[in-house]
Amino acid sequence: MIVPPKLKKGDEIRVISPSHSLKMLSDDVITDAKNKLNELGYKVTFSNHMNEKDEFNSMPIKSRVDELNEAFSDKNVKCILTSIGGYNSNDILSYLDFDLIRNNPKIFSGFSDITVLLNAIYAKTGLITYHGPFFSTFAMHKGLDYILKYFNMCLTNEEIFEIEPSKEWSDDKWYLDQENGNFIQNTGLIYYKEISLCQT
């Protein structure tokens, strides 16, 4: 198991788009997310492919693979945030350089469609990945406090801590209407456990 180094003030965060393109987001969302991460003390950079978008709201496979490889190989980059989800991260699985990723461990975060990459990277390299916020998440005007709290606790300190469930959650297209988001009261954690199968 490989645990990537923790984030420090001044570290560089690279934004990549292995699923839907960054250009799916409005300029306001991109600016707000970048400004929030700057306020937290981080430098935000983007790949040379950030303005690409095809008819599937994504980028060519080569562009997506290149920006991921570039982010992992760049010694200045300490954290990689995926821009947003989508439905086609699996396109790039067979092209990933897992040796490169293993030899350059760094924080890699996203959720939804990005989960396939989180699981593949962990399975192939042993690198701990984070089912956590997108780059775009940091543009949220509401509901961001809980995310920021655990982003910092997970990625910037070495101490053991307990995760408490959020009081509310949402699953709407907040980036289309920041003022009228639909928040749902959280009823608590849902526990899953492995079921042992045995022959009778």
C-alpha cells in the first residue's frame, strides 16, 4: 500500500478531465473553484488540453491519457483533482501507465465516473486514492463547509480522526443554479458488510 504525501500550503494542484471535459463547466464555475483553492493556499494549474471538447462532451482518449500521465510525472504537482464526472473514464484504462503512477505517488481525487480510475489505480499500484471532491466541487456556494473540513483533515494532516456524517446532502445540478439547490436531510450512515458465503 502506498500513501501519497500530504498537501502543504503552496503545493500545486493539477486539474485533469479523464471523463467529461472541463469545458462542460461555465467560466464562472471554473473561476470560483480556482479562487477557492487559491484562498486555501494552493496553486492551481491546468493541462494543455483543458479547452478541448468533442461531440461527446469529452476529449480524445490520447488527450485524456496524456494529461493524466503528465500530471503524475510532473514533480511539482502534489495533488490531482478531476474536473467533473461523466460516463467514459473506462475508455482510458488500457492506456494508463501504472508503473509511472506507482513511481510518482500523489493525491488523486474524484467520484462518480472517476471511481473506475480510483479502483484501477489502487488495484494495479497499491496507491491510496480518494473518493472525494472534484475540482468543480470547490465552486459550490452552498454545502461546501463539510467538504472543506474533511478535505483538509484527510489530505493535510497525519492524525487519526473520526468521520461524522454530514447533516444534509444533495445530488442535483448545483452548477446550473447555485441559489436554489435541493438539500436533503441526512438520516445517518449506512453500513455495509461483507457476507461470507459457505457451502452446505
